[in-house]
Amino acid sequence: MGQVIFANLVSLQAGASSSSAAHHLDPWQLVLQASLVVKLVMLLLVLFSVGCWFIIGYKFLYLNRASSQTKRFLNTFWESKRLDTAWEASERYMRSPVAQIFRAGYTELVKVRRQQAPQQVAEGEYGAGGIENVERALRRSASTEVTQLESMVPFLATTGSTAPFVGLFGTVWGIMNSFIEIGGQQNASLPVVAPGIAEALIATAIGLVAAIPAVMAYNYFTRRIRVIAIDMDVFSNDFLNIVRRHFLPN
């Protein structure tokens, strides 16, 4: 009878001990009880994650609009019989990089024709100088548009490459504090070791949560920007061919 009572007391004590351990290992409690350095690491990673999700949402909408407007502008451009008609239509597609390239090239073409037409220069010189000016305008506009498309995207790559290491720093710091506590208490039991290690691993988990979506989004946006850049390059060549044949013959 005494052995049964003793066994029940032991099981109750073990249940209370495990319940207490489970309470102390609650993730939110571990975050609140973490050291200042680990809290700062977690806060930094949370800010990285929030910034990445803002960029992901913004760039997704921005690139969708740029792609859709580019398709509509190209259809309008090739259906137009005159460049001035295409110019008027391009005002409806201000988010399209290809439309902005066309506007830059057309503006330069108009300037060249106004400046050089009154001059009675040889036809070859007229064409060569004008083509070079239009081509430079197209390249300059393309560079500006690509830079704008790529804005904020490098932050995703930075987060994807550094967030795991920042989280690892928090983990190392937390484990170091756990060993210091073990040395101070002269006790290596699980209730002493587990909270510090669990707290440390939370920092690594937050780092991975911030890094994985950032890397995936960076690769996705990079591919979409590359597709739009190819459209810009193809249109620039086509526009130059039109200018050579009809407006500034060599």
C-alpha cells in the first residue's frame, strides 16, 4: 500500500514538473524572457521580414501593371499607322517601360528632324548623326527603366543572404548564456539547459522565416525583370529599324 502511494506521489511530481517545463518552454514566454541581445536580434529579423513582405507586395503589383501595360502598348503600337498616333496612345501606358522607351526615342527623333532638316547636309551625314542620337536616347531610357524595375529588389537578396546568419548569431549568444548559467548553477539538468537552448533556436527560426520568402521572391522578380528587359531591347531594335527605313535613311 505504501509503495502504491509513493508511486502515485512520484507520478504526480513528474506530471507537475513536466507541466512546469512546458509552461516555461512556451515560445512567447521564451521571447519575453530572452536576453537583450537576443531580443534585439529577433526585432531586427522581424523588421527585415516586414520590409521584405512590403517589397514583395509592392513589386508584385508594380511588375504586373508594367507587364500588362507593355502588352497593351505593343499591340497599340503595331496597329498604329503613324508614330504620332502611337505617341498619343503611349500617354495611357505610363507604367509601361517599353512605352517610356518609345517616348524617349520619338522625342529625340522629333528633335533631330527639327534641328537637321533645315540644314542642307548630305543625306548620309543626316542619317548617321540622327540615328546615333536616337539610339543613345533609347539606351539611356532603357537603363533608367531597368534601374526603376530593380529598385528595392536587392534588399530581398540582402535579407535572404544575411538573415540566417543574424539568426545564427542570436542562437550562438543564447547557447553561450545557457552554458554560463549551467556553470553558475553547477547543474546540467534539462530544466536548466532547455529554456536557453529553445530561446536560442527561436532566433534561428525567425531568421529562416525572413530569409526563405525573400530568396524565393528575389528569384521570381529577377526573372520577370529580365523578361521585361528583353521586351525593351527587342522594341528598341525594331524602333531603330523603322527610323532607319522611313525617317533617317543612311
